[in-house]
Amino acid sequence: MEARTALDVEELHRLYAQNVYRYAYRRVLDIESARQITNDAFRLAWQRAIPVGPDALPWLLVTTKNLVSNEIRSLGREQMMALKIATQHVTGLRNNESQLGEQVQAVLETLREKDREVLMLAYWDGLSTSDIAALLECSVESAKSRLFRARKAFERKAPTSTLKGGNK
């Protein structure tokens, strides 16, 4: 049984390590902390014998969310303020060099935190609505509704050129 669990964790790691790391990094903005949190999430998966399957990624992300919360609580007040300021700018890292990326970042910064978070989970982290629901601890229908409202909020605030893919 021990060998099967190790194989499962290796497969989980192969499939989801990048997702877990990106999720952790976007919240702590520190490479070493994100790596440690990612390692801890997979260690816990091994200890709890989490099998490969449709529930594995949501379990890993909820676990990562809790580990990130613990990490943030352990930071001092000054570090938390720096983290909060840096978090506001992480949304533009992927497309930082393009005008479209800057426009998307500017619109995201005007959204409510809940709307920004659900959009980032869907588009940055690439999660399905069922994975988003598990992470946000709500029903799939609620996650779909939150994503729909966030998209509409983004559309209302985005310039037409952004919605059409920029100036071409």
C-alpha cells in the first residue's frame, strides 16, 4: 500500500505541482515560501493518501490556501503590508510587456476583491468552475454565478479595445 501511495503522490505532483506553486506564489510572492508551501501540500497529500482523481486538485488547492493563510499569519505586520502592496501588481506579471496586459491589469485593479479573485482563479490559475467551487467552499452553481458576475463587472469597466483584444 505504501508503494501505491508514493506512486499516487508522484502522479499528483506531475499533474498539479505547477498549479499549486502558481496559486501559492501569487499569494505569498516569495519563491522559497511558495516552494515550501507546495512541498508541504504534497507531503500532506502523501500522509492522507490522496488518490489521483477529480477531487485531487481541489483538495490540494484548499490545502495550499490553508498553508498560505498560516504563512501570512506568521509574517510580521510590515511584511504583510509589503505583501498586500505587491499583490496588487501581480495580476500584470503574465502580460506586463503588452499594452493589452496593462489594460487588463488596470481593469482588474478596479474590481472588487471577490470578483478579481474568481477571475484570477479561472484565467490565471486555469481552474474549472468545480475546482473554483471547492476552493471557495461554495456550490458549483454559486461558483458559476460568481464567475458570471465577475466577467460582467470586468466588461462594464473595460475599454472596448480591451474586450476586442487591443488595438490592431
